[in-house]
Amino acid sequence: MTTEQVVVDAAIERISRGQLIRRRFFRNKTAVFGLGVIAFMFLFAFGGPYIGQWNYSESDFSSLLKGPSASHWFGTTQIGVDVFAQTTRGLQKSLIIGLLVAVFSTGLSAIVGAFAGYLGGRADKATMWFVDLLLVLPSFLVLVILSRFYQGKTWLLLVVGLTIFDWMITARVVRGLAMSLRERDFVRAARYMGVPTRKIIFRHLLPNMASILIIAATLNVGGAILAETGLSYLGFGVAAPDVSLGTLIAEGTGAALTYPWLFIFAGSLLVLTVLAVSFIGDGLRDAFDPGALRVKKSTVS
């Protein structure tokens, strides 16, 4: 081995896995663009109300259905409500719901899938039977039926409903990984040393699935936002007087051609947010698994 090779190997050893992942991620221009868009969305959603002139529930009866102006940056609705204030509030709600559903569903899928895959036997069969049962249920229809129990009360119940039907596929992936990892030497050694099952799962299995869970959580944000928007658009999600991107799009759809400011701002923010989350998810997948990027490029070529 040459001296140059030794120097190169030493330099590679000094670079941690986290640093390599960050480097790969930030080399992906679309992923960086998506990260910038999401940062802007949060800044706009939570900082916008402080620079806006109106509250989302206030009405300016001297400006009914007016286009964008100096006093109403995004225009007003039929009853004089400021569209800018409504849009920032709606984006806030959609982002919060998307993040909460992604975190809760990914956490639930990690715990259930890891326990099922590690324990195996009857526990695994019973868990997978329950997962398959939830998968065949028409989740959207069930949430529509249950909407009368959570509408008008608290939007957190909507988060619970979306979480219940958003964890099963990831749980099956985690189960397969757990079944593979339980045969590794470090897991066997922990088991032979009498380490409790709970500690083995949380200290050995789940940390080794961190990359998959991070990617799943990121992609679940976009799916949750779309699910909430769809329910709210049809009138089964966030209810008045509160607003979300779905309710704003529903209110502005009928006037999209005549009064486009009622629709275009909320619709554009929804598209940009979901696309940005998708770009981030793809970037994380390529950063954690560079082999997948090479396969994707060879397939395209």
C-alpha cells in the first residue's frame, strides 16, 4: 500500500457517517431547493401574521371581494376577510397537521413493526393480521364517517384519525428489517446476555433503521398534508371558523377564473409544499443509500 493510499484511507476514516450523509444531501440541488422552500413556508406561515395588517377572522366591509392591493396583499373574500391572513393561518394548520401525523405514524410504525419482526411467531402473525385488516379498510371513507365526531371539537382528533390509517405500510417495511437484524451477531449477543426485549429493540434495532424511518417520516409529511387537504376540501376536515389550505381551496375553486386570488395562493402553496417535501425525501434517500442513486441513473440511461 502506497503512502498516498494510506493518507486517503486516513482521511476517509476521519469523516463520520453523518458528515457523509450531509455532504451527499447538500450536493443534491433539488433536495437543497426543497429544503429552502420548506424553510420559507414555515417562515411565511408563522412570521406572516406578525407583518400582516389583518387577522384571519376579521372582516373589512369597505373592501369586499377586492383584488390584491396595498392594504390587502392577497385581496379579500366575499365578506371582506383578508386572504393573506387566511393563507398564513391555513398554511400553519396544514404544516402542523402534516408534521404531527408524520411523527406519530412513523413512531407507531417503528414500534409495532420492530416488535412484530423481532418477536416473530404468534405475536408477528397477530400484528400483521391487524395491519392487513387496516390496509383493506377504505380509510378515506372511514374518516368521512367519523368526521361528525371530531368536527367542531378539536383538529387534534383529525390528527389521530389520519395517524391511525397512515402507519401500516411503513410498519411492514420495519418488520422486514427487524427480522433481518435480529439474526445479526450484536443482537444475538445482547439476547444471550439477558438484555430485555424492550432494550434490544430501542437500543439496537431502531437505531439501525434510522435512515429508513427518517425518509418515511419526511415522505409522510406530504401524504398527510394532501390527506388533510382532501378531507378539508370536501368539508370533513378542519371546520370553520378555523381554516386550512383545503378549506381555502374549496372556497376559492368556484371563483378560480373570475376571482383567481381566492384560489391561486392557497393552491400554489400546497403544490410547492408537497413538491418540496418530495424533493427532500428523495434527497435523503440518495444521501443514506448512494447505491440507489446509481441504480436510478443507470435505469434512466
